[in-house]
Amino acid sequence: MEASLLTSIIEHSIDGIYVVDGNGITVLLNAAYEDMIGYRREQMVGRHVAELAREGFFDQSVSLLVLEQKKSVTMVQKIGGQKKDVLVTGNPVFAADGSIQLVVISVRDITYLNELKRELKKAKTIFQMQNHRYAVEIDGAEQQIVFQSQKMMRIYEKVQQVAPYPTGILLTGPSGAGKEVIANLVHHYSKREQQPFIKVNCGAIPEALLESELFGYEKGAFTGANREGKIGLLELADGGTVMLDEVGEMPMAIQVKLLRVIQEKQIMRIGGIKPRSLDIRIISATNQNLRELVRAGKFREDLYYRLNVVEIQIPPLEERQDDVPLLVHHFFSFFCKQYKVDKQLSDQARELLNSYHWPGNVRELRNTMENLVVSIPSSLIEPYDLPPHIFDQEREEFRSFSLKERVEQFEHRIIQEAIGRHASIRQAALQLGVDHSTLLKKMKRRIGKTKRADHDL
């Protein structure tokens, strides 16, 4: 074959072709490779591949591995300023004396394939999550209610039924179960949606201030009062909705005044002489047993029945385990997006999170997802990255691992963290104090195990 014809074939190949001599000096590259890497061949021909790697033309050199191992090597490489993902295969060309005369490298751009793979995995996850999923966005993504359990479905249907009416609603359930989110949902589906929604934590405001905060006061009503007077939170919510959180903590004296407001639909400011008309819907929430408080004389019975026209009991998360995978996915994705990071949960870590009983309910789950996103440097979160009380679920299984398996797990974590902190694998190897080829072998061995595990599934 004529040299000019061979050159033409190489030049018109849709795959990139890159050739170095037996000393690692670049001797040839084609137009397709120029397009992939974003540099002209004049910038690379005649230069040693190690020098080009140091300057960031590519993150690692397959040709050096071929020269070292004297056999074909295939690997994934990042090339050019845009760090494109490419699949490279280096093949040695031997001279008559057995030395390597050339290394011919074929290069295929897999950036688009990797993007498709990520999008496919994302779409598959979303599809799985959307199966029997219900999500209502209220004031942005953070206020979404996400569920698939039958218990939450019944609550959702009940909210839709009662929300259009001005009926008082009592939300009961443990702390962190989502009472505020359900209150948001009630207001969202009510005819008062465009009106104020005021939330009052009765347990967080000192008793001496709670009365003035709720009912307001006229100017000069008491020493230290604002000279202009102050409008109360109940009055601010006129036409809308008030959520009284931790209503069981409300002092008896204020319970009497609140009962009068509900009965007469009027409010009297502290120090005032003229009542003002008031149209509010009250949603109460508590993690206490109000019936027991009534029996103990700590909560007025007449107020209890005024507030508890419709009671909605929100079960703890451990009683609706079907919702946990959705919530894990929702909050992890939410915080990744909020903090602009690209992280993933390993299948094993996700399994542990899904099987945990979450005594702190949705609030604990949400905070745990935020913690994992912001505090773990690795892009892939493994079981050992989880809080100890969650990882403890795996202790027994971990104890059954051999010493070699335990060492490999911790080694993988150290390698992942090093790669996450450095721009290239070569820099990570330098920081870890190992040879670049050694680190590549360890990574390749780990990838091979992962693929075999996936195949076994």
C-alpha cells in the first residue's frame, strides 16, 4: 500500500489515531484526534507523552503503560481542556529484535455515551420513583410532599376533601413526621390559598410574650409597649390561615382568650376596648395526647373540641417504610441541586438508608441527606460514609468479611477521596505516594469487581 494512501486512510478515520515511537515521542495524530483534544498537531508532534500529560493535554498516558507492559492496554482517558471522556486502546508494534518500534493508539470519544448513560440511569431512577408516587409542590421544591404509602395516600385524600371548608383541623403525630408540610397542603388546597398563612410555635414563645404576639396590643397598653401599638399574629392572618404548632404548650389563660376568638370571630387587642372582626382558619398541631392533657386539667376541653373538628393523624416514618426510598432520593437530589454538587449514593449505602427505621422521622432523614451531601468529599457515598448509627446495621455483615476484603474497602475509599481532591489521576497518585500505573491497576481491579457484581445481580 502506498504511503500516501495509508496517510489518507488514517486522516479520514472517524476514530482518533495517535502514534508514538519506542521512546514515547509523538510522531503522528489525525484530524479526528485534533478535533477531540482541541489542540493542533503542531503543538504535540515531536514531544514526549509524559511532558504532554504534565501540561494537561491528557490526564494519563496509555502509551507509557504499553511501553512498560509490552502489550495492548485499554483505558478511559480524559483529554483536552474540556476533559472529554475517551476510550483509548494502545497497541505495540514490535521491531525484528523484539523492541517496541511504535505504539498505535485508537481513540473514541465516549463523552456523549457517558452522558447518555448518566441520563438513562437518572431517567430509570425517576421512573422507578414515580411509580405510585404523589408529589405536590408548595412554595418551591423544598416544600414538596412525596409519598407512595397507602397511609399517606389516605391522608392526602382526606386533606383534599376537607381543605376547601373553613373547618378547624388538628394534626397529631410525632415530632418531625411532617405536620407542617400537611398544614401547608391544607392551606394550598383551601380557598384561602392567596391569603396569609401565619405559623406560630406556641412552645417556642415565652408565656409573657405569647399573648401580645397572638392578640396584639393598643398603644400604652403596658410598660415597654410600642408607642404605636402592635397588630397581633391572629389579626395579621385575617382572611387566611393560622397554624398553632405545639398547641398543647399553650398556657390556660391564653386558651380562654383563643376560645373566645373562635366562638365570637372577633379579637380584642391587649388594652383595647373595641373588638375587631376576624376571619381565620385554625390548624393546630401537636405531638402530645391532648385528650390526656384535658383529663389532667392542662388543656381546656371546650377548646379541644373547637380545634379538633377534623383530626388527621400522621404516622411515624417507621410505619410507612414504603415512603423512605422516595424521601431519600428526593432530599439527596434536592441538596445536590441546591449546593451544585454531583454526588451519588452507592447501591449498598442507599439500601442501608432505605432499611433504617428513622426514629427522628422525615426531619432526621432530611438532615442526614444534607449532611451526606455537604460533609463527604467523595463523589460516591459508600456505607462507611453514613452516620455510625446507620452504618451499624451492616456491622455484622462487615465482620464476616476477610481481612483482605476489609483492606480493599478502606483502600477504595482513600483512592476515591484522593481522586476527588485532584485534577488528574497522576496528581492523586503523587499525593498517595504510589506509582501512576499502580493506582491505575487498583482502579481497574475495583471497576472489574463492580462490573462482575452488577452482572451477578
